[in-house]
Amino acid sequence: MSKSKHDQIAEALAKKFGVEYKREKGIDIVTSERVVEVETTKSGIYQGINQVVRSQKARYIATNDRNIQNALDATKSTGIGIMNEKGNIIKRAGRKR
């Protein structure tokens, strides 16, 4: 059975950041400086926002290229950053003031 696009992206990002991909529950990728939730659908982006919104670390949604604009629109004025599927930062995370 082939891996889902979500799992492929999450595993690649976890490897890039030198951490383990948490497949079961909670935020997909947690490093010492940031949390990253991987979402590959427009509706999933809102679920991802709810996952990371309470974290004290830099918060990111990582998504495939097709959903970058959807993620940018959904995270406007939230302080949540956006990464593409390769881990390149599209929008830097910041804190909502």
C-alpha cells in the first residue's frame, strides 16, 4: 500500500528537521523551536489551524503547492506561518498581537 500525500510530506519534513513524525494524534511534527501540522486539503487547513493555535512555539501549516493560497487566506492575521511540502517557508510565523 502506498503512503498518502500527507504521510509523504510529513515524513520528508520530519527527516529535514531531524525529528520523528507523530502519526497517531496531535501535531504532526514538533521541534524545539516550532510545530508543523501537515494538511493536503482545503478543509484540512482549518483543522490544522485548530491543532497548532495554542502552541507556544512558532506555528506552521505545511501544505502541497495546490493549497498554498488556501492556507495563506485561512491563516491571515493568525500569526501561523505557511510552509510548502519541501519545508520552504512561504509565510513566516509570528505572534498575533
